[in-house]
Amino acid sequence: MLTIYGVYRSRSARVYWMAEELGIEFRSVPVLQANRLANPLSPDAPVNTLSPEFLAINPMALIPAIKDGDLVLNESLAINLYLARKYGGDLGGKTVEEDGLMAMWTIWAVSELDGNTGKIVSTYDNGNENTEAGRAVIDVACRTMKRPLSVLEKQLDGKDWILGGRFTVVDLNIAEVLRYAQSETALFDAHPNIDAWIRRCQSRPAYLEMQRKRSLEPVEV
Ligand SMILES: N[C@@H](CCC(=O)N[C@@H](CS)C(=O)NCC(=O)O)C(=O)O
């Protein structure tokens, strides 16, 4: 059975959403981010990204990670490409060409968006979105994403989904990366195709189920 290491309030949500889309049985092993704990190495700390048992799974000390049979993988979006290929049917590529496009869009999401959306979400999480310094971080992140977002906006012109005429792992991966910027509503107001598409992605039953489970997780630990 697939094992997912992580917590819903993290980039692991991407993998939990994928598992819900696939409808496969999975086991979730809670692993907290070490930076949410005052003393992650104390003997009574909950299992976290610096715990020796988790470092044996992912020496990068980051969630998510998965174990599927003998295979151990980390990197959320790569995990999803693997799950789509192995269990995904229409969620994965139907041809080698589609596989190529899925790899391209996913690597694009990591290299052009993820660092910036990560800065936006952490500025909001730290309550700094209205401070001068926080605003400056958000503005730079939004400016840096201008061209990539205009490319995605064009790609979605007249289309419900990014490629293949159906919802695929690429929609899921990019929607999850962009979710971290969703508090910055002006960004989405300026890109109506992206705005409509991300709402379509986020109204899927599997997404709502992931969010339901996420809402059961404590915000503070
Ligand atoms: N590129 C990695 C990034 C993973 C990552 O940054 N994970 C964060 C949680 S969202 C983490 O584990 N942080 C550990 C910590 O902050 O202590 C991926 O997409 O899987």
C-alpha cells in the first residue's frame, strides 16, 4: 500500500489530493515540519522532519515523501508524476509526447512559480502581508511571475484544462503551486483564465476531500 509521510498543512497536500483523485488506498504517517516545533530533537517531540526515522526516508528533511513497495520518493511534484504514471489512467500521459509536456509543465511550475508562491504564503502565514517589508516581498514575487502567468493565461485560452482536453496531473501540480499565492487576489483578478481554471480544479470532489481532512488537522502544534 502507498504510504505518504507528511501533514496536510504542507506541500504534502499535493500528494494527498493526488491520492484522493486516484481513489487508491493509502496510509498517512504524520511527520511535522521541524520548524513548527520549539525543540524538534527533544525525546518527546512528535515525529518531525529532523527525526532520525524520517531522515532515513528523506535525508533532505522535507515533507512530503512516499513509500510505494520498495520505492521511496521525495519531491512533491515528482511524486505526483510517478503516481499518475503508475495509477493515474487519464490523469497521466497517454503518449510519450504527453509525458514530455507533463514533465515540462511540472518543471516549469517548480522553477518559475514555486519559490515565488512560497514567499507569498509564508509572508501571509507570518502576518506580514501589510508591513512594508512583507509588501515588498510579495510585490517582487508577483512581478517575477508576470511572464510565467501570462504564458499560463494564454495556454488556458478557450480551454478548461492545461493539456490533453482533460484534467491531468499537470493541472493538479500547478494548481497546488498557485494555491500558495491565492491570498493575493489581485494576481488572479488580472488573469481571468487562470482564476476560472483554478476554481474548476478546486471544486473537484478529490480536492474538497483533501481540504476536509486538512481542516481536521490542528493549525498549532
Ligand atoms: N521541493 C520540495 C519542498 C518540500 C518542502 O519545502 N517541505 C516543507 C513543508 S511545505 C518542509 O518539509 N519543511 C521542513 C521544515 O520547515 O522544518 C517538495 O516540493 O517536495
